Amino acid sequence: MIEETIRKYKKKSFLIAYSGGLDSTVLLYQLLEIKKKYYIKIRAIHINHNLTLLSKKWTEHCKKICSINHVPLIIENIKVENQRKNLEEKLRIKRYNIIYSHLFPNEILLTGHHMNDQCETLILSLKRGSGPTGLSSMSFETLLGNKKIVRPFLKKTKQELELWAKKKDLNWIEDFSNLNIDYDRNFIRHKIIPKLEKRWSYFLKNCFRTTNICREETILLNYFLHEKICNFIQFDNSLNISNFKNIKKEICTALIRYWLLSKKIKMPSYKNIQCIYNQMIFSRTDANPKIILQKYEIRRYKKSLHFIKTQPNIKNTLLFWHQKNKKLILPNNLGNLIENHNGIILPAPKDNELINIRFQHEGNILILGRNKKRKIKKIWQEKNIPPWLRNQIPLLFYNNNFISALGLFVTNIKNQNRNTWTISWQNDLKINYNNFFSFY
């Protein structure tokens, strides 16, 4: 059933997502048959969700089957609090993160998803009002972080898998929680699809064809967007929207969506994309609009959109640096301050002055080398510091006297008869979005 699929992969190591149910049982035994003909390595991983008293019994079943067939088995347990809200989503994200942590670098994850699952996913996407990307549903082959996941049964129906399992006299687990139609997927599986199949026997195959068409359209659209967006992406990965008012709305929203696609977050809904477009493109030029997406924010600054990770508010934080011969660790992973010979030269504190670090200051200040005070807000703007970074820059004080925004400017303090010292701020405010991923 899947021999041709498995043979085409040069990497011959496979990890099977093994629940013990029909789909993954057929997948396991298919691999065992292929192993008799070709050199492949097989491992399995079983995730116990602890949702039923039978969970332990299912784990024992999986252990027994893998032991009989000499398949190494990884067993992991997960628990999710607040089991009423988005349970399926939470379990799926946890499950895939655990599986990812066990995958070897050259190992491919195999799952037992089939055509019926694909149809259910398509209907769920319709319920959410998804566009072509969402309606593409599951791909035959996708990346899981930087590793590969393959679904070799996507062109097979559940009925075909069941016939094969019965022919081979296989035993599998029947999870009766799958009969609970309080869950959307189970409702679709037991109440919607049977009626549609009874009316139209070809319904499943046509759903599968629709997902393929949507995927092809999405690939084609992304191909053209990739070429076009190069004219709008800037060196810091922000999106230049200075000319968006003169571009058709549909093109603008497509560019925004494609830009966000590279951030590896759950793709915002159609409504959210429209909100980003309306608020970011057409708000006042002096406005500072912000749209929150999970743990991230879309911010506009100087005719560009920026995607940033939301940071805890530290503007009221006060740090005392009592031992200046030691590093001072800053909050929010902002690095540390250290006295050395590589940093900014500053007036040294007097013996009776407390060195302290703050992250907010208001009012007018006089910068060294100037003869007129300016509001600090104007200085931030002059230095091209976006609003969300202004409370992330360590401000050096001696007692209550503002000395320096480290790395940016030094104030003109009244008493110039001071020695000097040098402080280095060792940090990296830029976030590398390629070192994380989320499962949705």
C-alpha cells in the first residue's frame, strides 16, 4: 500500500506516531512488511494523553505489539490543564513538540492520517472561514521544524485501511472517546460525513481533490508573492508599506499574509489580516498602532511594519549596581553590563553615589555636546529608536542624576570634574525568528 512511497526516501530511518488505533497499527505493520524487503530502520512513539482510565491499558498494548515485532518504542505522558477549552489544539501542539524532541536528525516522522481525516480537516477549515491556504488541509509531506513529516495514507480511505487490517487479522485499540460528538471533529466524522457519503459516494475523493487544488493555488500564489515581496522587505525584515495606499487592497493583504508566513506563527485569520491592513495603512502618520497576535505584536514605525515578540513591561524596574567589578544582569534577556575597555566612556560615579539602572525617563535633557535641552521623546526619534525598544534600553543613573542611555548618548551633567570609566552593554536586541517553530 505504501511500499513505493517508502522506497523513494533516501533517508531510511522512520519514526511512527503509534497510538495503537487502526490507522497507526496498519502503518506499523505495513512498515514491518517493507522491512523484510528493504533495509530500513523503524522506531515508534506512543503518547499517552491521560484522558481516560483506559490510557494505561492502551500503552501496555502498544508496548506488547512493539516488543513482539522488535520495534523500539518511546512512551511519553502528557497532561493538559483546563480540558474544556481548545483541548484538541493543546494536545496536538504538545504531542508534536514531544515527538519533535525525539526525532533523530535524519529520521522521518510517519503518521497514519488518511483521506477521511483530510475531509474532516477541510470541513473544519470551512467552519472557520479559511481561505485557500487553510483549505489545503494536510500535505502529503511537510516540514516539522527542520525535520520531515510524511502522511503516506492520505490517498487511502479509512475503509481501505480497515479492510487491510482485517485481512491481516490485526488487533487495534478502539478509542470510545472518538464517539463523543461534543468534539467538532467527531461530530463531523459521525454525523456529517456519513450523510454526505450516502448521498454522494464520491464525496471523500472530491474533498481530497479540492484540498489538492487549493494547495496548488497556494503554491502558485506564494511563488508570485515571493518575487514581489522582495521589493518591500527591508534589511531588518520589516515590511515597507510606504506605497501601500497606492496598491490594490487585495495585493496588500496578500503581501502582509505572506510576510507573516515567514514568522512561523499560527496564521492570523482573515479578519485579523483586514484589521492589520486598515489600522496600519490608514491610521494617522503620527499614530503608533499595535495589533497583538498571541505572544507577538505587529507595530508600525516610520512607514514600516515590524513583527516583534511581546516583552514584559520593565519601565518601572530599578536595578542597583553595587559591585561594579561584577556583571549586572539585565531583565528581559537584554544581556548584561560590565566594566571593561571596549564600551562607552562615561563620567565615573563618586564614592557616595549609588549606581542604578532604569528603563524609563521623562522630561527634557541636555546631551553632551549640545547647548539646548530637548524632550527625550524627540531624542529617541532622532536616534531612530522605535517605541517598543525605548523601554528596553538601560538608562544609567547616579543617585537620581541621569547619566547615559547606554550605547546612544551621554547627558551633560553639571559637575565635569570627574574621572571616567568604560561600560559595555553586551546584548542582542534582534530576535532570530528562525530558531523556533510552533505546531498548529
